[in-house]
Amino acid sequence: MKIIGIKDISRKETHIYYRRVFNGTAVMELMHKNVEKRIEFIIETTPMGKKHISVSMQDHVEYPLMPLIQSLRHKIAELDAEGGLP
């Protein structure tokens, strides 16, 4: 399993300034074929400045969920650090 990227990222408006909610499409390589699945993720900044990322899959995935979620969290953290999120 490999995360190729996240595309079609859009931000939902919330009234809580330390919580950012996004929708997107995760592009993954599962069992030697590319698969696109819809995801929703939340980046919440704690009072100490640490960012907590939670990811939920909107579509069913034929792969163990825990390693997939961990890889998506890592990719989202990279995108956020690089300024690649809207």
C-alpha cells in the first residue's frame, strides 16, 4: 500500500478557528492498482500548538484500515507543512 496523493481537496467552513475540516479524494496504490477513495479529515490545533489529525474514509476500502489511516495522516501532515491545503 502506498499513498500517491490527495486531490480535490476542499475546506468546509466551521465557526471554530482551531479546527479545520476538509474533504478530498485519496489516490492510493493497493495491490498494484491505483484506487481513488473519498476521505474527510480534520486538523485540530491544541492549545499547546500541536496538530491532531483525524481521518475518516467515506468509501469502503478492501485493505486494513489502521495502516491506511496512519499513512494518510502522515501525507496530510506533509501537505499542511508545505502549505498545500486550501
